[in-house]
Amino acid sequence: MTEKITIIEGPTPEFREVNGLWIQGVAESPSQYDTYYTELRAFDGYSLVDRCTAAWQKNETIVLEYRTETGLIDEITIIAAHSEETEDGDVIQLWIRQAREDVEFEIKFDEGDDEEDFF
């Protein structure tokens, strides 16, 4: 079962692409993904982080459900979460991943290659 954190009100989250070696370790997978970061105001950010941690401890996926700019409901997988208290209330920081759709693999063999060389 997939757990969800749903954005009830507010604008569409702004996702910023994340690059760096540390995130590659967290997001390691046999599939190709792009990793993004977003910050959201939350009523109780620490309980949301606890929900994420509980799902990961059970080897379950947790997703962020939100409305796109066109009003459609979409969801994206959360891979890390952190909460902070600010003067304006709780803020939850989420690192999320989305399958990379623009990756194509092509395997080519030279005519001179012998099948025995590959085993």
C-alpha cells in the first residue's frame, strides 16, 4: 500500500532539480530518475516526517499528492523529508524523485563481435 501526503490548499509546489553526489546515494535505483526538492508549509511538519519514516521502515513508498497548475491531481515519490519550525509555522522540506522519461537505451554490436566474448 502506498502512503500519501496530500496538499489540501495552496499553490502547486515549486520543484527544483537537485544535483550532487549525496542525493545519488539516497536515490540509488536500477531505473533512471530525476531528483527534485520542494518546501511546503505544514500544520505539523514533524508528524509528516514521522509518517514518511514509518513507511520507509516498512519498505513502503510514500508519495506527495498535489494539484498541477492545470488543476489535475498528480503524485510524486518522496525519498527524503525534513521539518523545521519557523516564525511563520512549520515548513517541511521534501526531496522527491520522478522517473526519467527521456532516457533511451540502445545496444549495438559490431559485425566483428563474437557472441562468445560476451559470456
